[in-house]
Amino acid sequence: MKAALWHGRRDLRVEEVPDPSPGPQDVVVEIDWCGICGTDLGEYLYGPQLIPVGEPHPLTGAAAPLIMGHEFAGTVVAKGSGVTTLALGQRVGVDTIIFCGECYWCKRHQHVLCPQLAALGLMAHGGLARFCVAPAYMCLPLPESLSFEAAPLAETLSVVVRALRRGRFNPGETAVIVGAGPVGLMALQMARVAGATSVYVVEPSAFRREAALKLGADVAFDPRQGSVAGELLELTRGVGADLALECAGTHETVPLAIELTRRGGRAVLLGLPKKASQFNFFDIVLTEKEVIGSLSHIYDEDYQAAIRLLADGRVRAEPVISHRIGLSEIVTDGFERLAGGADDVLKIIVAPAA
């Protein structure tokens, strides 16, 4: 089969590799669509960050070169002898998170805090290929109402579902979303679903601000024009946002998200900044703000909820998908297009069979 393998920084190759076979508790998924995530782009431009090089990952035993892709869905075409929960021909979304199951955090159902945490597409072969082997537990059935094109966005949405849980968001509160990429646009929709009275967005791209307004943002601020903090205070009668969600992952936007949070409010950080940020924590002590980290998702909580939200239409994936490409175009029309920072790019999904 053809697959996109990460060999090194800006070195992604579409190569012929053997078709995989399942272990006793695994299934083989024939992949219809796989999304390119910001984490993938980070590995492409700045890696290795998470991909193991030289030393195999302690849990998966894998090391580069690795097949990328951790946002995907498809059909079960083979299964191991111990798999009883899935049938051949079943449509599934794949959560992709791998954990040891034995440590302090795994036993508390905090799988994303497992010291040996891994993910398909980063620490094991992933979904930018015709077939992928996945543990059966992470493959969740897809309702017929959820298309294969939209299903990869369940991974993106599940990150947001977890962030709102971590931020203890309540109906009637206000939210500000910093960054209106795919994660930010999902966060905007999810805040509305969760009962936000107002949702504000901060985004320098005019294309993305327009997308945010179409998806229900009350106001979309350009951070290069005037004082976002001052304007937000005016709109919230001098209070600020109850919850800020930092979805851009830059060293400049983390302090901004904290600044936009009201006294006693919560700022949840989803992005993965490449540089260190500076912030005067004296201000946090005086205002009793909470700064909360939120990492990835848990298969039977966040990912399962995301599938339901997409399937019943409460959250829409289609407006977040900007480009559809084949595997042969993955470098030029996928990663390099994202790296170029074009205004009209949101989520790119890839058809591995094309």
C-alpha cells in the first residue's frame, strides 16, 4: 500500500509499504479520509517533537520513519482473534490514543496523563495510508448520519469537548476563543452548544474571522487593530470572559488569553506553543484566575461525545474543511500549503486511496 512516512524535518515521503496485519486485540481499518492536524504540521516543520527517532517508543516499540496521521475514519476490514466488539464492514472513527493501562493516571481514567502516552500517527503508524492497524478499544462505531468526510473532525472536536470539561463551562457564561483555525472554530460551535450567552473570537486572518462570524461568533476581533482587552471589557460591562480558550498555540496568544479572562475566571490552554511565554503571575494571584492545561481527549468520554455531536448536527464539520486532496498530493497541496500560511486554509483532509 502507499503511505506517507515522516523521515525527518520537512522530509515526508509517499512510499510503498506492506499491508498491515492485526494483532489479537486489533483491527485493520481501511481509511476513507484522514485530516492533517496542527501537531502534524509541527512535526513536519520543527520535528522531531513527539515522533521517536533512534530509540523506539517504550509502549509502541516504534520509531521513525513512521506513517503520519491521527485524525481518521474508515471501515473494519480485518480483526484479531480476540476482538468481539466490532464486525467486519463496520464504519468506525479511530480515537488513536494509546496508554499503558497500569499506571497511577490510567487507573484514574486520566489516560492522557500516562507517562508512556502514545498516539497512532506520531508514536506508531497512523492514518495517512490505505490501511491502519488500531487497538479495537479505540475504534468507535459511526452513525450512518455521519459522513466519512466529516468523521476525521471528531478528533478535533474531542479536544475541544475535553477543554470545556476541564474549564468547567456552564450555560449562561461568556467565552472568548483565541485563534480561529479548525480547533478554534470547533471551540466556537461547542461553546454555543454548551449554552454560552456570548462567544467572542480573536483572529488576525480576515478569512477565518468571517468563518467564525458565519458559525455564530458575536464579535471577531483582529488583534492587530486596537486593544482586544479594552473592547472585550466594554462588551462585557467591565467584566471580561468567564472562560478563555487558547487555540492558537503561540507564545503571544497564551498571555492574551489569560488577560481576556475575568477576575475569578478560567483560561484553558489547548495549543502547543513552540516558544516560551512570559506572564506576570502577580496578576493571577491578585485576580484569582485559573490557568488550566488541556491535552488531547479520552476515547469513551470526549471522542464518543464528539461523534454524537457531529452525527446529530449540533456541531458542523463541513464549514471547517477547506481542502480535499489525495495522498499523492500530501506534501505540495497538504503540508506545504499549511506551512505557507495561506488565508483560505482551514482543515485539509486526505483520501489515502487517491
